[in-house]
Amino acid sequence: MTTIVEVSDQQILRALLAGDVSNRAVAQKLGIDDRRVDQVRKRAGLPRYMRGRRPTYSSWEEAFTAQSEPVEGGHRRWTGTREKCGTPVVRHQATIQTAYRVAFRLHHGHDPEGHLTRSCDIPGCVAGEHQQDRTMREARKAGEVR
């Protein structure tokens, strides 16, 4: 008699975010097909599992700085991990965030409100001072300097 295991995408995602684990390890732990784990990983925009040791960082700032480099004009180029769609991402402990959100938080001292846009014309610039959140855009639109 075969037992069918009902596992939600949320359970799979929690297992993927619990640590740096492969699709196969999650599939075996949950008793499901590793192709399903791969589908959840892709839908969530998580980077592919990579074998071997990756650097561990003690803070978001250390992780961000180690994976980006300053360039002329106060801009910052991303040299680290990207999602399949090309978005730069920072991993610290078991959490992943876009480099844009991390840069904004490090520069402004608080999390951004809403979607971020770039205030410069340099594609892919991850400099914190070049990231604008909804509050900043609304203030600029209303004629307030912020």
C-alpha cells in the first residue's frame, strides 16, 4: 500500500529557507519528489543550491560590501549572487533579500516603504543613496525635498 504525502508549497519553502540545503535533501526530508522542490525554489526566486562552502558573513553590511564594489561617480556595482531573472540578492544566515533593499536599509537606517526605484541612470547600480522608496518618490512629487 502506497501512502500519499500531502506537503504544501509553504512547507517546502520553509525547509528550503531553514538552511543551505539541496532540493534532494528537502525532498527526502519531506518524502516528496525533488522536481517539486525545484519548482517551489524557482517560483520563490531562490538561487540554485551550490555545493561546497560559501562565505558566511556576520552582518548584512558585511555580506553586501563583500559582494559589491564602488565605481566612479558614487555608484556601486554588484559582483555577488543573482536570481535567475538577474536581480542581485544578498544572503545572510538563512535569509535572502534583494541587494537594493539591503543597500537602502544600510544607507537610510530603515526599511524601504514599497517598491524601490533607482535615482541614477546607471543600470544595476546598488548604491544605497541611489535607491528611492515610495515615501521619497511621493515627497519629491509633492515638491518636498527629502
